[in-house]
Amino acid sequence: MDFDLSEEQIAMRDLARDFAEKEIAPIVEEDEKHHRFRPEIVRKMGELGFFGVVVPEEYGGTAMGLLSSVIMTEEVAKVSASYGLPFNMQTIGPGYVILNYGSEEQKRKYLPALVNAEMLGCFAITEPGSGSDVASMKTTATEYDDCFVLNGQKTWISNAQVADIGIVYAYTDRAAKARGMSAFAVELKNTPGITTVPIESKVGLHSAPTGEVIFEDAKIPKSALIGQKGDGFKICMSMLDNTRMSCAARAVGVGRGAIDAAIKYANERMQFGQPISDFQMVQDQIAQSLVENDAARLLVWRAAANRDKGARNTMEVSMAKYFAAESAVNAAGNAVKIFGSYGFSTEYPAERFFRDSKSFQIVEGTSNIQKIIIAGFALGKRK
Ligand SMILES: Cc1cc2nc3c(=O)[nH]c(=O)nc-3n(C[C@H](O)[C@H](O)[C@H](O)COP(=O)(O)OP(=O)(O)OC[C@H]3O[C@@H](n4cnc5c(N)ncnc54)[C@H](O)[C@@H]3O)c2cc1C
């Protein structure tokens, strides 16, 4: 692809590709079948500097920027969508929130640990009754002289049961609506009153833990507040601008993984005395998937490159997330078709790509929500 990548970016991309092929590819199918998550893989990714690219050097990173991050994310997600997720769980989500809004104490305590994956992270917005409508959440943080006390339930939280540190969104003042929401850096494992329950009923992403987080009079120190009381909604929306971009990069990776598998299979599978790749309708499926995948990558790279220049580009991010998600589902769906009955078999990779691709239409704001954002900007209803 013709895009001006620096030598350093090419080196990081190759490192991520190499790592995914050597360390993840050999175990991906078995682990996904047995719902196995290996924290040691995330730790190695941290040691190799995968998560540090968006963090300044003084907090343990290399400050290469978001474009470098999305390029690496794609390479890992091409092999495993599950292990593409830690980019968001470590620094693109929690790390960036702390970097942009946290106190100096929070930055020193958490950023280096998130960069090298000594601590695993998560972020908790969604609740049983509150998904797309973030402001309708019910979790509260009641302020006392020496602490806040959290009560409520979060669900569908990636990394819930393995995370050391979570960015938790809760109301400090419900009457003030979105302006009464606050963000907290919560040490999930060290705080009495916090329990987690794994969600095992997922369709895909089986090597990525997901669960509920329940707060019952969980006392957290005042120093856990990120920014000011009432900043939570603003922090959450700016966090989603970053995590959406990373999610879109994951979708591009899964789309590419599905296309590569379909091309290989189409050249091998013989029907009517010739490889099925000779048939124009199969070529049409591959051509459409490839064009959409490349277009999605360009949207993601544009959004990331512009963000690296300092622009807050919510519309570009939503365009990238929407199109990358839809194109990943199309590419994986075409792969299932090209594999025929083997596309319906758990012994071949097409069905895994398809199951995992569906998550991108839901997480970090559904495809409908992305279209609402895009149309809102286009129609002048959002600025
Ligand atoms: C694998 C996975 C991992 C996740 N990880 C996290 C995490 O780490 N942290 C976290 O906080 N959350 C996480 N989530 C939750 C995810 O962000 C929510 O599922 C998502 O925001 C959608 O919310 P919902 O499922 O409640 O759907 P709902 O909001 O109930 O939406 C249901 C349907 O209605 C549509 N809809 C809703 N409102 C509108 C509207 N105004 N206009 C048009 N259509 C609308 C939606 O598009 C969707 O099709 C995860 C989810 C999954 C599946």
C-alpha cells in the first residue's frame, strides 16, 4: 500500500507480524476452542513495545503515535482478533485516559505498568440497561470525606476478570445528567466490594476474557478520580474516539485474515476439474472483499495519521469504524461461502473469522451509532 510509513513504523509492523505468526498462530485455534486466555502473550507484547507507541518516553513509551499502533494492531488481529484487543485494554483505552486527563501521580503509577503489561487494564461503561445510551448508566460514586463509594453493575467488560486497573464511569451527581458523570481509575483486584463474573456465552473472541463487574459499597480513594467531578462523559467520548480507531484496525486485520485464507483455499480446492479460483463468481467475491478491505485500511490510517497531527476527528473515526466493521463481516462471510461446507466447519478458520467479525458491528458503538455520528456531522447537527 502506498502510504508514507517511516522506517521505524515498517520495523514495528514487521515485528508485530512476526510475533503474531510465531507466538500466536500455532496456538490460536486450540485456545479459541478451549476459551483459553494467555496473559503471558500480552506481557510479551508489552515487553516488545506494542503498547508503548502511544505513550511518551517519560512514562515508558516511545511516542510513535496512533498510526504505528493501528498498523501493529492489524497485524496481530489478522492472526487473532482476541489478541488484537489488548491494544485497547492497555494504552489506547485506559492509558490514553490517564495520560490525557489523569494526575501526575496516576500517570507515574499506572502508565509504565500498562505499557509493559505488568498491569492489565480495562474500561467499564456498559451496564445491563445501558449500552448505546451511555448517559443512562446507573452506577453511582458517592463522595465522602475520605473516599468515593461505588455501587452498580457493569457488563460485557473486556478483561473484567483479569484486569488490575479499570477506568470506571459512574455518576457523582445523577441530577446533573451527563455533566454529573465522573471517571475513576479503580484497582479492581485490591478493592473489597468488587466482584467479577465471567461471560462464557460469547459467540467469538474466546481467547479474550469478558465479564461483569459488580460494585457493592466498594470504597475507592479520592485520588482515584480522573480529572474533575463531572468530566466523565467528556472523558468517555474522547476515549471512544481512540478505542474505536483501534477496533477498526482490528476489523481490517480480521478482514485480511479471512481474505488470505479464502485465496489460499480457492487456489487449492478443485471442482469441475479446475481450481474454484478459476470461476468468475469466486473471483468477484475475492475482488469485492479485497477492495473493501483496502478502503477500510485507508480510512483507518487517515483517521490515525490525522489524530497524530493533533486533530480531534470524530467523524473520520466513525467512518473508519463503521466501514471497517461492515467490510470485515462481508469479507469473512465471503470466506465462509468460498470454503463451502468447510466454511461451516470448526476445523477450518473461515467460521472463526466470521464469528469474530460480528463483534466489530457492536463494540465501541454499534454500526447504527457510527452512522448517527457521521450523519450528524454531515447534516450540521454536530460540531
Ligand atoms: C465482545 C464485546 C466486548 C465488549 N467490551 C466492552 C468493554 O470493554 N467495555 C464496555 O464498557 N463495553 C463493552 N462492550 C459492550 C458494547 O460496547 C455494547 O454492547 C455496545 O455499546 C452496544 O450496547 P448494547 O449491546 O446494550 O446494545 P443496545 O444499545 O441495546 O442496541 C441494540 C440495537 O439497537 C440499536 N440502537 C440503539 N440505539 C439506537 C439509536 N439511537 N438509533 C438506531 N439504532 C439504535 C443498536 O445499533 C443495536 O442494533 C462489549 C461488547 C462485546 C460484544
